Amino acid sequence: MDNGSKRHVFIETFGCQMNENDTGRMLSFLKGNDYSPTDVPSEADLILVNTCSIRDKAEQKVYSALGRFKRLKDKNPALLIGVTGCVAQQKGSVLLEKAPYLDMVIGTHNIHNIPSVIKEVSGKKKRVSLTEFYEEIKAGEYSSAAKGGIKAYVNIMRGCDNFCTYCIVPYTRGGEVSRPAGDIIDEIKTLAGGGTKEVTLLGQNVNSYKGEVSFPELLRRAAGIGGVERVRFVTSHPKDISKELIYLYGEEPKICRSIHLPLQSGSDMVLERMKRGYTARGYLSKLELLKNLYPEISVTTDIIVGFPGEGGEDFKETMRCVREVEFDGIFSFKYSPRPMTAAAAFPDVVPPGIKQERLEELQALQKEITLEKNKALVGKTVKVLIEGQTKRNPVEVTGRTSCNRVVNLPSPRALAGCIADVFVVDA
Ligand code: 5AD
Ligand code: SF4
């Protein structure tokens, strides 16, 4: 799509929903600066690599992407290249030294400054690294209303104060700061006015939201906005889940019956060394309460295998928990030591081969559980918020249930934004 006058930006995004949302924010700040998005890197005047450093593998992907874009700059010297996100924050100006073709490095608290950085680098041919942390969230910094869509993420806070011993996030995203509730509600109203039906309130640890209202009250207000049909939230920390939140699912039908609650490990010894602040029993008893009240609730989790000191018995405890809970989905990872984190200095490292074996064993178990769960839906009618057509078939649409399961259905009509009653025939 070339309208002749505009410049084009291509953004490659790695990592979590926070980064996806940040990419949306970058595009909306750049739109005001006369950049329109393109999917074709070779057509871009500006390429940004929005990076993730949660595991070493994620970080390595960034360097290979930069290598690819360097070749484009060899052909087109006017091309501007920047690195944003967690690796930008972590490495700062070191990246400029390492990669002479890089024009800018923009840290996680400076996304709203992208337009001014671009002015600086394009005018004076200066190279810029901007990685200051700010204690407050500035007005307008998180407004992403321009991005829109049937489903939208809305930031309610940034950063994290938990310092789990494996995690780099408190270093790359800074301390926890909550966004004022009024700003959040205004953003959701704008989104709903533009046709958004589902909002996901987003933060590293949403249950410790500290605005003028409690987190459950914020959810209640979000659900009360006209046009909003569904409200979700990620990510919750098991130690901070309150009874008020648990009971809210029963009071407010627009709060989706699903929760992402990272367990990380089923071994109390490992949980303690991770500094998670709960035991496996503590975690299971909160889930029990949720499942007793709302039997249909879907629960997903994150699990790390091969954390330093994780013995065969510890891993078996994780497997036992997974069998007991029957999660609807698991995001599972091999432990990866990260710079600055406490666990990077822990001894008793688990050998890579054993980490791989444990990961495969866990994933095989979860695959069985997921299939069983999907099969249990066959013959039932579910409510699906239709998101749009699938890529593989022009007369097929796709959407999600309130429990966040993907459902595809044949439909000759574009039903995007509708909530349809769908009879499930296959899993
Ligand atoms: N190694 C492996 N997995 C990690 N995660 C966070 N840090 C690490 C690490 N160093 C996982 C956790 C977290 C998810 C987002 O990524 O499970 O919940
Ligand atoms: Fe990382 Fe723990 Fe904070 Fe989650 S709660 S972002 S795992 S430090």
C-alpha cells in the first residue's frame, strides 16, 4: 500500500503480549509522524526490531534479525534501523558499538519519544541510545486507542517488583508503576467507540495494580463500559490473587471465565529458590476455590523445567501438579540463565539433555490433556466472539470462546465482532 507521500515503517516483534502492545503503541506514535506500516522490510524507510530477552534463545533471534536488516541497509543507506524493547533496555549504547549500522536504541520507558529520536537521527545523522527509566507514567504515554480492532490490549501498569530469581523483567521493564484508572477507562471507552468488543487488561502482575481503585473494581468499571462484551486480564501472580477477584467472576458475566496463572514448578524447594512466595499446595488451593465456584473456568499456566537444583523428584512433583490440575494449556520453557538475575549464580545446574527430556515429557502429558479437554466440548454449544476469516479458507471464520479456546466455523458471511452460538462437531 503506497500512497506516494508517506514514509514506511516495518516493525519485527519478538516476545510477549506486552511487546505486541508496545508495537501497536509505536505504530500509533509513528502515524502522527507520517509513517505508515508496511509488511515488506525492503519497502521500509524505517525498521524497528522490538526485542525480547526473557530467555537466551529469544535474545539470539534478535541478532539474527539485525543481520538480515543490515543487508537491506547496504543496498539502501538512507534506511534507518532501530532496536526497541527489552534487549534495547538491557544493552543500551553497547548495541550501537557492536552494530555500526544501527541508528537508534530505544528502551522500554521511551516508546513515546520515538518520533523525536527519529528527528534527531535523520536530521543530524546522529546515533542515539535512550534508556532512562521514569518513575511516573506520563499522560498519553500508554494511550493506544489508534490501534483498535475487535480485541485490544490495554496497559494498566508497567514493570515488576517481584524479582523472581530467574527473571530479567524487573531489570528491563523497571519497578512496578500503575496507570491512573481514569486514563485506562478513557482508553477503553475510545476503543469501544471504535468497535472493540474484547479488552485484555495487561500488566506483568495485574493483581498488584495500585491505582485509585482496586484491581477488581477496575475490572468492574471496564465491564460496565457500553460496547465492551468481554474483559480478560494477564498476567496474574498466584500470591496476589484475592478473594474479591475470585468472587468477581460470579458477579460480572463479562469477565471471561479463564485465567492465566503461572505455576512455574510443582516443587516447594524449587518454588522457594525461585522466590515465588507460594507453595504448590497454596497454589492448588486457590485453584480449587476457583474451580469449585466456576467448574467451566479454563486455567493456563507457565512452567520452567531444569531450574538449578531441580532433581528428578522435583520434576515429578511438577508432573503430578499438571496431572492433578489438568490445565487447559501450558507454556513450558527450559530454564535459561539471565544476566543480573540471582539464579544465574546458583550452582547445581541441570544438564541441557535432562532439561530437554523433561520439557518433552511435560509437553507430551499436556498434549494428551488438551486433546481430552477439546474432545469434551464436542456436542456442546459455545459462545464464540468472531474475530475474522481464517487464512486457509475464505469461507471459514475463527474466534474464541469465553474460556479462550479457538473455534473455527464455516461461514460465507463476515461476522467479525459478533458473538455466535456455535455447535462443536470436532476437536
Ligand atoms: N528461563 C526460562 N523461562 C523463563 N521465564 C521467565 N524467565 C525465564 C528464564 N530465565 C518464563 C516464566 C514466565 C514466562 C513469561 O517466561 O515461566 O512466566
Ligand atoms: Fe518476572 Fe516474577 Fe515479575 Fe513475572 S512476577 S515478571 S516472573 S519477576
